[in-house]
Amino acid sequence: EKMPTPYEMIGEHTLSKLVDAFYKRVASHPDLAPIFPKDLTETARKQKQFLTQYLGGPSLYTKEHGHPMLRARHLPFPITEKRANAWLSCMYDAMNEIELDASIREGLFSRLALTAKHMINSVENEN
Ligand code: HEM
């Protein structure tokens, strides 16, 4: 018997709810909203595809967009430590809102925290 993937444990419906709850917070976060598009429909669609494969599900993102190269794709945006923490706090709150299973929450959050730190490409200035 094969072990279920995290994607199978979470399920497509819950993953979709998580991403929607996440971008709802991003849209109104003072540190994040300015660097994101006003309309987050397409961003959320890509994130659902990405997280599906990140969690061991089908390679939906790569099939449509090619290799994720996440750090490179984030280079056009100034991602500071503060923004990485803001991203993670939106994710943390989204996980709470949808009441993601505790068994999945910790592992997923700590993995996302590593990925988020890896995206940092700018140092904050003083002003
Ligand atoms: C795209 C910001 C971390 C996955 C984007 C975009 C921004 C952004 C501004 C462009 C949105 C658009 O044009 O539609 C940030 C910030 C982060 C962060 C501030 C803080 C560390 C992450 C992490 C992941 C991720 C941790 C994965 C777990 C993606 C994906 C896209 C994206 C898949 C779409 C790329 C594409 O255009 O194909 N992000 N991001 N991001 N981000 Fe992040």
C-alpha cells in the first residue's frame, strides 16, 4: 500500500478553500497588496496549480507554465523579510479560518516557511 500524499490528505476542495482564504488576506494586507495585482483571480489559479504539485499531486503548474523556478519568478518583486513574514501570517490565518486539520497544518506551514524565506531578495530600507 502506498502512503497517501499530502495532496491526497488535504484534498482538492480544501486546498482551493485555503488558497482563496489566503489571497483574501493578501488583498487587504498593507505590506503585500501593493506588490500584487488588483485582481487576484489568476494568481490564485496559479497558486492552486502550484500547491497541488508541491504537495505531491498532479503537476498542474508545470504542465501549463513550465518549471516553477519560484525564486526567479519572484525576482521582479521586492520581497523583504517583513513581506515574507506577512505572507506567512496570511497563510497561518487562512489555515485557521478554514480549520485545516492539525495533522497537516504544522508540516505544511513549516515547509512553506522555508520556501518563503528562500524568496527573500531585498533588504528593507530605513524609511
Ligand atoms: C506569484 C509575492 C512567497 C508561490 C507571486 C507574485 C507576487 C508574489 C507579487 C505575482 C503575482 C501575479 O503576478 O499574479 C510573494 C511574496 C512572498 C511569496 C511577497 C513572500 C515570501 C511565495 C511562496 C510560494 C509562492 C512561499 C509557494 C509556496 C507563487 C506562485 C506564483 C507567485 C506559484 C505564480 C507564479 C507565476 O506567475 O506563474 N508571488 N510570494 N510565493 N507566487 Fe509568491
